[in-house]
Amino acid sequence: MTDLNARGFTLVELLVAVLAFGLLAAAAYTGLNGLASGAGRLGERADDLAALQRAVAAFDQDLRQLVSRAAAGPDGRSVPALAGTADGWQGHRAGRWSPDENGSTLQTVAWRCRSDGQLERRGVAGAGRGIGSFGDGRGGIGAQQHPIDCRTLRLRYRDAVGQWHPRWPVDERPAQLPSAIEYRLETSAFGEIRRLVTL
């Protein structure tokens, strides 16, 4: 026997249920979409931080491997072991070990913050060699760009008695290195990074 009092869903009840389900699905999609975009932004920030860490590590390594040895330049004039300005530097650092030559060879390296936001390192084998101009966008021999959205690079150099200078060398001793170098690297994503490297 069938129950005459049993009844199904009305059309209005069915429409209300579909509407409620649609609202819940829309809310869930919005939340998941926000989580996905947040994860994407977090991934991009992690990539930016990793690039900044690589650039700072390479910069510090070049500073720590500077050698106090002046060299003769292409024009015969003495090139100091470190020629530093307030916005960049060029110097002689220890190079790769070469068993065919007498020990390790020196390298000439230079760092600048380019106008396009790249922190650029240029290097060439040998001391006193010409590096070339920065910021020409063509790279060149030994050019490496670190895409860290660099705004400014500011350096200062501490002498043996503890005084700071905006340039190096400060006297007539081209082979002398500063006792420490402080640099401030300002980036768009992470603000200012301040480092002190003792030599």
C-alpha cells in the first residue's frame, strides 16, 4: 500500500537547495582561488629572496677574497688593489688554481648597481685588466647580472685607525686594503640590506 500522506520536494524547495549549494560552491571557489594566488605570491617572494641571497653571497665572497696587490694597468699606470667609490668598486681577488702557472691567478672584478635594477658583477682573468663600462645592457666578457631590483648601492671604507671614507684608496699606498667595508643595498622588495665585511 502506498502512503497517501507522503510527498516529495516542491519546486521552490528544490530551487532553494540548488541556490544554497551554489552559494557554498562559490564561497569555496573564492577561498581556494585566494589561497592559490597567495601561494603564488609567496612563491615569487621566496624566489626573490633566494636571488637576493645569492647576490649578497657572491658580493661578500668577492670582498673577502680581495688581495693586497696593486698591478700595472694596460696604460702602464699602477692600478690599486681596490678602487672603491660610494656606489661601486673594482679590485683584485684570488682566482682559480692553475697547476700550469704558479699557483692561483688573480682576477679583476667590479660591482655596480645598474639603472635597470640588476646588480652586475664583471670579472676578467688577470690583475689590472680593464673591466669595461657598466650599464650598457650588453653584458660583455665575465658579466653576471643578479636580478634583485636594486635601487641603490652605497659603500664606505674603514681604514686601519677606524675612520670611515667614501672612497678608497685614501693615500698613496695602492696595495693597501681597508680593514672593513660597509655596504647598503636597497631593493624594492626587501628594503635596505646593510652588511659589514671585515677584510
